[in-house]
Amino acid sequence: MIKTELIEYHHKGTVLEGFFASADTGESQTAVLICHPWAGRNQFVCDKAVELAEMGYAAFAVDMYGKGVLGVSIEENRGLMQPFMDDRALLQRRMIVALETARCLEQVDSQRIVVIGYCFGGLCALDLVRTGVDLQGVVSFHGLLAIPDNTQGFTTKAKVLVLHGHDDPMASSEDVLALQNELTEAGADWQMHIYGNTMHAFTNPEASDPGFGTVYNQRADDQSWKSLQNFLDALIHTV
């Protein structure tokens, strides 16, 4: 049986509300934090949390913007995301608060934490590992790959998986190469899967704007989800 609940937490005067899903087993479980796209903590990431809970994980959908805050247009979404793009230290601190909130949940094994994210959320997941906090793994789905200017020289033992569309206009080939070099210098155990003929937002069935660069791709969606499952399974069986 899957149990879901809303978890209220706070950062810098902002009331935040995460969505938590877990199997009611009475035992602590590996936690997967899910970072939302630029629209906010929407139904998409809540559905992913339930799906992960059905797989045996304690899944916490992070809220970056505030309780009930959701964008409904490109302009609104950009307006919500931009303050965090302009102030990556703020983004990182908010992610650390989300991590600390999840660690304290009764069903969560506080020593086994993985963070995944979609689009803007992919950047959030990567920025969290850049802070040097203790994580088992990080996965970015068609994430924004711009490197911040405040985390140079970080090191990490986390495993990192980047799932990227070759034709994604929101992450250039220069961004891809820079990320690879950054993760190598950080000592990360990293891998990157690049899907050909694939644009941004390839996991979102509602994405259908090739002019903007966001198009759903069922092949890449299915393959990337399988890659996540394999990644998580390997982490669980790591001694």
C-alpha cells in the first residue's frame, strides 16, 4: 500500500510544500528526491513520486517556489525560475533544506539518498551535489547544464547520471563538455546518455513545441526511465 502526504517546510521566510510517497512497510527505505521542472511542483513530479514508491523507494517531490505556487505559461515559468538562475547559492541552500527535510522523515534511510530532477530540476539536482553534501547518486533528465560560479573545486563520491537529448537547445555542446570536465575534476563516478534526434523535455507527454525546443520523445522517455531504474538498482546493491 502506498501512502502519500504533503510535507510543509520553510526556507528564508518561504513556506514550501513537498509531496511524499512511500510504501507502508514499517522499514526505512532508500530515498529519492525529485526536483521539478520550471513550472513548479506539479502533478508530473507527484506522479513520479508515486511510481518510485511503488518500486520500493521513499520519494519526496521537492518544492522550490513555495506552497501552491505553479506557473501556467512560459513567461510565468521563466519568472519563477530566474531568481534561482541568477542566485545559484540561493538555489543550493534551498535544496539543502529540502534534503534535510527528507532525511528527517521516518520512512527514510538518511544514509541512502538519491536526487533526480527534470529540466530546471536537473540543474537543482546537479547543484546539490556541487555543494559537497553526502549523496549516493544524482540523476538529471534533460537538465539545464550551466555551471555555477560558486562551487569550483568541489569533490564528491556520488554517482552521477546525466540523461540528455542531442538536439536540446537549452544545453549546448559546450555546456555538455564543460559538465563532463567538471564532474571528472570533482572525482565523480559519472556517466552521460545522449539520445539522438531528441529535444528538451523529452519525458513530458505534453511537450509539443519544436519551435521552442520542447518535444516529447517516447523512445527517449522509456529508455531514460529504464536507465534510472538500473542506476538505482546498482546503488542499492552497492556494499
